[in-house]
Amino acid sequence: MEYAKCKISAFQFFMMLFLSRMLTTVTYLSSYTKDVRLSDILVQPVFRITMGILIMLPVYYVYKKHSDKNVLDLVRERNTKLSKILSIIYVITFFYFTVVTIARLDLFAGTVVFPETDVDYMLTFVIIFCCYGAFLGFEALGRTSVLTAVLVIPAIVFIFVALMGKVDLLNSTPIFYNGVMPVVKTAIDSVGQTVEYAIIAIALPRVNGKVKKGFFIWLIAQTLIMAVMVFFTMTVMGNYAGTQLFPFHTLASLAEFAMFDRLDAIFTGVWIMCAFIKGSLLIFLQVSILRKEFPRIKTTYFLVASGVLTIISGFIIAGGIQRFNIVDSSIIKIILTFITAILIPLFVLVFCRKEGEKCAVRQ
């Protein structure tokens, strides 16, 4: 598991990010959009795509000047103490999103899949599998993501096709019913949940191929799929969707196709496969960053430490919706995403420029 030596294609990388973001989409909680009608979310692609492009501008310019290094590599070459501080910020961010991902799996399994069973101990096995995925490395995760997408994408399309007969446009509501600001706020919250922007800032130099094209395809694809899911949720379920903890899962349970009365089992399979990819990727990045900053410590130690801390955190959060709501904070996500995806890359641009000017003066 040597981060510096692993490179994957742009197709594999953005497919990995697609599945990672898809997990956030399919596990959408109705509580995220209390003041927003589902019809308003249909216009969010304009806001989300615009914000996604703006967020990535600092990373784009960093990568344009230094295609073989990420933001931490550039700082490490100039100031090792500062690079350690920034590395810890990224590790905390990825660790936080890992814990939230696992906690949401526990909430989903405990309330929807096995409502009468204590599933908390299942977290241990899930995290162990994710740690094993991280141990296999970047290339293995890239290949696995492509194979997983071959199953996930047709499954999602299959569910959409099965729902077409249940669409009722009378369930829709006027756009901007409560004004524009709630829609913008929800779009910002959605961007805050997209830790993939921070992942790009760290992992992009390890990707070969047409990265810019891949980014735009990824951004547009994951945004439009969210809009399509919301469209079906609104036109099939109407106001009933707001009463469901996981409305997209409920939507899948209403889908019928030939001999299949319910397709929620397929939806659950999509959920689990995406959770494995996202959990493994986040743990891999944590370990990779720490390994570079502290090369004397073995990779296995970091991997075990990350897994154990994730398990402990998962047990603390698991089993209580109130604890989950406290940890799964939109404000925390927005702050961490803003710092790691925008602020630090922007700082690195300025920092490297000043350091370069100092070197020029000395020479």
C-alpha cells in the first residue's frame, strides 16, 4: 500500500468518486430539507454545478502548475511543520466523514433493514472490510469501483424505469414556493456533504488521463442523478416523502417490475456497495497522508489505529438518532469541506508563490 507509487486512470478515479457521492445521494435524509419543497431541489443543479466549479478553481491552478504534487506535497517541500498541521486537518476531515458514513449505515440498517435487531456490532465487520479495502490500495479500489459501477448504475436505471408508471405530476409543487434563499442554503448544505472535493485536492496528482473532462462529467452526472431521484420521489410519493427517514429507500420499495413486487432489496445492495467504496477510500487517504508525514511508523499501525478509532466512534454514535443528528452536522461538514477543498489549496497557491519569490531573491 504505497500511495506515492499508485496511479489510476481518470475514468477509475471519477467512477470511485461517483460511487462515493452516490452513497450520500441514496441515503438522503428528509430532515436535510425541512424548509425546501422537493420541486425546489430540481433547480439545484444550476447552483450545485456552479459552486462545484468555483470550489475546484484553487485546486485546478495548483494542479496546473504542479501536476505531480498535491497541496500537502508542495507545503512539505517548503515547511515540514506546516505540512504536518495541514495533514492533520485533512486526516480529521476524512475521519469525520468516515464515522458519519458508518453511523448512517447503522441508522439505515437498524431502522429499515433490521428494525428489531441490534445491528451495532455489525459496524465492526463493516469497518474491518473497509480497512481491508484500504489495505489493498488505490489501484485495487479503482478497479473495484469500475466493477461495482457495472452493477450499481444499471440497478439505479432499473429502479427508475420501474417507477415510470407511478409518476403523477399532480404531486408536484411550484418552484421557489418558500423563496430562493432556502434553495440556495440547501444547495450549500449539499456541497458541504461532498467530501469528494477534498479528496480531489489530495488524490488528483495520482490520476492519469483527462482529469478536467472527468471532473465535469462526474460533477454533472452526480448532480443530475440527484435531480432525477428527487423528481421521482416528488411525483410518486408527494408530501408523504417528508414523513420518511430515508425517502429514496421508501421510493424503491414502491417500485414494481414484472414478478418483482418491491425493489428495495436492490436499493439496499447499491447502498452497501457504495458504502464499502467510500469507507475504504476515506480510510486509505487517512493512512496515506499519515504515512507520508510520519514515514518511520509502519502503514499497518496507522491502518489499525484508524479502524479502531472508527469502531469506537461508531459505537458511541450508534443506536441513537439524537447522537447521530448531533454528529451529522451540516455546519461541521460545510466548514471542513470549505477548509480542505478551498481554503487550504488557496493558501498553498499564495504560500508557494511567496516561497518561490524568496528563492529567486536569494539566488
